[in-house]
Amino acid sequence: MSSGTKFVSVGFQTLLYKETLRFWKVATQTVAAPILTAMLYLLIFGHVLEGRVEVYPGVSYTAFLIPGLVMMSVLQNAFANSSSSLIQSKITGNLVFILLPPLSHWEIISAYVLASVVRGLTVGAGVFVTTAWFADLSFVAPLWIAVFALLGAAILGTMGVIAGIWAEKFDQLAAFQNFLIMPATFLSGVFYSIHSLPPFWQAVSHFNPFFYMIDGFRHGFFGQSDMSPWTSLAVVSAFFAILATIAVNLLKRGYNLRH
Amino acid sequence: MTAAIQITNVEKSYKSLKALGGVSLTIAEGEFFGLLGPNGAGKTTLISTIAGLIRPDSGSVAIHGHDVVTDFRAARKMLGVVPQELVFDPFFTVRETLRLQSGYFGLKNNDKWIDEVMENLDLTGKADVNMRALSGGMKRRVLVAQALVHKPPVIVLDEPTAGVDVELRQGLWKFISRLNREGHTVVLTTHYLEEAQAMCQRVAMLRAGKVVALDTMSALIRRISGSQLIVHLASGTLPASLRHLVAHDALEDHEYNGKPESHTYSLRVNDYAEVEQILAKLRESGAVIGEMQLQQADLEDIFLQIMDGGSL
């Protein structure tokens, strides 16, 4: 942040408030709908696989699935918040209201990412509250739950900023979402442990940063995971640092924003 | 005194198109400055460069001494821009929109000024209405209000009255004139040349990305040799000695106030003394004047002359 700038400036607070208010005003679409979707996943997959699959000893499949669904909702909604806000503002032209004021690139990215975290965690909490009734869940390490939820939401919020800056039309953003975010999320172990995969796909999964987010998050519930939570934390933190650097750099250069 | 806006040799190209070809301008503090030119002349590109929305290939722009790229925070605090496009955020009401815009400029608890701006732009009754529900003219007013929420010393209006009714125009110009009198610098682009002539003290005309005229309004109008004496002859014809003064071909091709075209002439005059000489020659030739009108050159004449490739 540039010198002489308060860390929590009024500009940053206002943009954060605006981005939060924006999704809250359409909460049926941005909060209630993803909670319902996660419930449907739980009902269908839980019903079909309960009793047939035991991923961790002593943990039912439904109990295993719930943290995965919570984290998937956190990630997808965090991405949706920043990416949809940016692309809508770019296409309708009202992004000019953000570009004209004296907001630094740090303030802009922090506000967009933090608002994404707020939405991701709001939806995640909603999914948890509505699904936790279906299984006995434990909270072995709540700090890991909080750390991975926050980092996961921040990462996807940052990816949303990058996608929103890069995309020039909804079609391009949909491609980013459908061909990158969605497969990476589904193939990250939301519905299964990677130990149940053939060796090749197990190896491939290790290159998927989303796997570490969900695996670390799940560790907080059960104290069991495919990887050590410290390894997951290192991978996830490094991934966040790389994405944040890219996003800040794009904003600083004015890529696709200031011509 | 530091210039309100200092534009130094700004160049900007889009592939093979040179949008700005070395524009330099100094706009003094407190000026009401007009930026005129046809579509595609580079006005909006120049304004976007001033606003930091476009980065120049070379050259620099400073607002009150603050470079818009290297010292963008200070520069943007000084600047309020009304964009040409009718853009709005459909999630918010008018008041929310103005509070958010205040916050982006670091202002909390700005409701007193927001209320005053809304009052002056006749938006008070729409304060709690969602932006989507506003008419085009009302949305334009909100755009103006957004540019003014932080009381910027420099106000840039990019065609602020395009497509809006007379009431808004009058209200807007009254409010902007007041701000100008209070010391705010105003830069205006408009296609309504009579607006520019009425409001601006100084004008720059752009053609193909270059400044082709820059002067005070009165000096520009004085410099054009183009006041016209329009005469309709009740009888007789224009003597040969006056034929070289016929200025306006159009009048020879059309009727003037319903009179036959062959008896109506538009004669170029440079000063009032020439009018008497023309009348004397008409009397000598036996022609009788039915109607007569002296038309002063206006900004439109100057604009057309310059855009046709002429110089002043």
C-alpha cells in the first residue's frame, strides 16, 4: 500500500461495503440458491452412498460429505462474487465509478476479495447449518476449519478478480468457471477420498490446489485427511501468494481496465 | 499559479489510428473551458486520459500539479468526471449511489453536501428510488451528482446534456455556473455549440487528435471574417461591384423568408463601415431593399470553418 495511506481507508471500507451489499440485496440468488443446491447434493449422494462407502474409519459417508460440500460452496460462491461483480461492472460500464476515484490497486483487490470471503463464508455457514442435522459431525481442530475456509475463500475470491479482469464478455467468464473452477472443485475430493482413486488420478490430484483446501478443511472436522494439514497449508498459502501477485499486477498495470 | 490541468504533448494510438497526436493544453484555475470537435476528434480520449482511464503512449497530464499516472491519488481527488455514457449501478438507490461515491473519495458523513447536490439537480424526490427505475434524464443527473460529491476543484463534463430536456439543461448550467463562480475549474465537451458559446471563456477545438484552434471565445469570434449582411431586394438586382462579397451559396439556392431566391443575397462584411458602402452601391444601382439583416459570426461558423480545414 502506498505510503501515507491508512491501512483501512474509507475508500476500501466503502468498496467492501458496496460489494457485500451488492450480493446481499439479491440473497435469494446468491445465498439461498447455493444452499439449496448443496442440500440436494447431500440428499442424493448421501442417500445413494451412505452405508456403501466408508472413507475414514468410524466416519459415515454423509459426515464425510458435509465438510466437502461446505467447502465447495465456500469456494464456488467466493469466486462468483468477485468475478460476476467485475464482469457486470465492465460490461455495463459502471466500473468507471471504481476507476475514477483515488482507490489504489491494493484497496480495490482487498475489498473485492474480502467481500468474496464474506459471501463464501455466509453460504458455507448456511450449508453447514442446514446439512449438519443429517450426520454426527466432530470438530477435532476448529482452527484448521477456520484457516482453510478463509484461505480457500480468499483464493477463489482472488481467482474471481483475475477472471473478472481478464474476461471481456460473460461467455469468457462462463468458460473460466465451467472449464477450470468447476472441474477443479469436483475433482478435489469433495465426494471421495483421493485414496479411492487409481494411482494415476491420485498423482494428478496432487497438482490440484483445490484438493489441499478441501482436505485441510476436512482435517479440522475429523482429524483425518489424505495429506498432512501443514502440507496443505503450505500449498494453499503458496497458491494464494501466486494468485494475489498476479491479481495485484493486473490491477497495477490496468490490464483490460485502463486502456 | 499552478494550472488546473496541464496537458503536455499527449499522444495515444489504437493500432493504426492516432487518437491523440501530441496534444498540449494549459487550463487555468477557475476557467470554464470548452473542448470541441466532431465525433472521433479525440475529445473523449483526451478526457479519459485526464481521468486516468486511458494511459497515454507519451506525454503527461497533471491536475493541480499532480501527475495522473505517477501521483494518481492526489490527481483523482481533485477531479470530478461526468462520463459520456449513461452508466449506473442497478443494485442501488440514488442516495446509496451518492454515498458510495463519496466513500470512494474518502468522505464519510457527506449527507449534507449530497442533499445540496440532489436539491440543485432536482433529485431530492428520487433519493430513495432504485437507479433502474429512473428515466434517462434522471440517470444523467445522478451521473453529474456523482462527479460532484467530493466537491472537486476540477469538474470535467463529457457531453453532460446529451439527450436531456431543457429543464435539466437550465438547472445543470445554473448549478455548474455557480460552482465555477465559487472557483471550480470546469471543462466541457458538447455538441451543442450554443451551450459552449454561452458558458465557456476559452475553447480548444480538436480535429483528428490535434488542437487546431485555441483561444478565448470572444477572440475566436472576432478573428473570423464572416459577419454577413443578408439583403432581400424588393426591386433591382445586385450590382456587379458587390458580387465578390456574396458569401453564402446556400442563400442563393433557397428562398429567404419566402422571397424568391434570385433577390436574396448574403454578403460578407468585416466591419460596420462596409455596411454603409454596400447600401450606397445598392442605391446607386437603383435596387430597393425590401428586408435586411446583419448576422454576426458565431461559434458554429468558426467550428464549421475550422473543421472544413480552414485556419483562423
